[in-house]
Amino acid sequence: MKNGKITLALVDDHQIVIDGLMSLLKGHENFRFAFATTHPEEVIGKIGETPVDILLTDVMMPVLPGNQLAKQVKEKYPATKILALSMSGQGDVVNEMINDADIAGYVLKNIGKQELITALEKIAGGGIYFSEEVISELQRTSQRKKENVEAHLTTREIEIVRLIEKEYNNKQIAEALFISERTVETHRKNIFRKTSTNSVIGLVKYSYEHKLI
């Protein structure tokens, strides 16, 4: 911190997001911006010039995605905390940011000013902050993975599920996977049993909900 203020940096490939966030925090006594950029590849160099307490980074960015940037920042500047900003709270994406970059928080871009301030102050104080929506999605993702494990679908069965979703019939599946139609039929019966579904529509719905396709 400099002069008692939390030093922030912001990277997002949309200038309108940068303008909005900077306007939101403008004049707040606890924060100062070191820099803001739409070019993630510039961030490492800029932090080298001006140390940053918290980097707010978009997740889905061309050239250098948020998880890769965050990982680079943590490796080179471990004292810099990272708050991920995203339109999406998909559990797999959040887990990727947590596992790859040891982020301190993850919030959606639809949050209000007060929640953003709360997140920044908590992270600056050594805590972590995840939006309620993000936490709920993480819990749903964890539950889906648990159900997938309990279903014990094999790699072959998942391949068949994906072909069923593409409207392949048994003959086409057999040809695609170089197995007999009788084997395909056996796999289909096992898939329906394991997923507790009894129709193609039900199976496809299960597959989308459990991120199989």
C-alpha cells in the first residue's frame, strides 16, 4: 500500500469495462489506480514499474487469457493479489483460475459498487472473496463431478453419449468407433441405467447438466 491506499491495476480487453470500473471507484479514499490497460501482455512490465496490491483481471481475453496472465503475475510478483472479473461464473473456469493462479477472489461483472469495494478491501486485508453466484456454481460443479463419478461412466460410454447427442444411430456409432452394433446397444443400455434416464432427450439433458458434452 502507498500512503495508506490500496494500489490497484486493471486489465480488460473492453475499454468500456475499464472506464466503468474506474468511474465506479473514482474518488474513493481507500484506492488508487497504478494503471489500466486493454492489453494483458503489457501487465507484467507495468507491475515491474509500479508495484500493485491487487490486479483486477478479466478472464476471457484474446492473446493472453486471464488464467495465464494471473499465473505469470503470481510467479513474478507473488505479493500481488488477484481478483478475477468475468461475465461467467462457470465452475470449471473458476476452478481453473484457482488452481492455475491461486487467485484471491472471483466476482461477476454484474456486481454493484459496494460489493466490489467489499471484495477489494477484504482481499487487501489478506482474505478471499467470491461472489455468492460464483460459490453456488462451484458447489453445483462439485456436485456434478460427484454424480459423474458415482455414475461410473467409462471413456467409451462418454464417447457414445456424445455421438448420441449428435443424433448418430447405432449403426453410425458402431462405424465411427469400429465396434459392433450389438456392443453399441449394450453400451446404450448401461448408459441409460447408470444415468437413471430412459430417453435420448433425458440423456442429452443429463449430459449438458453434467458437462459431458
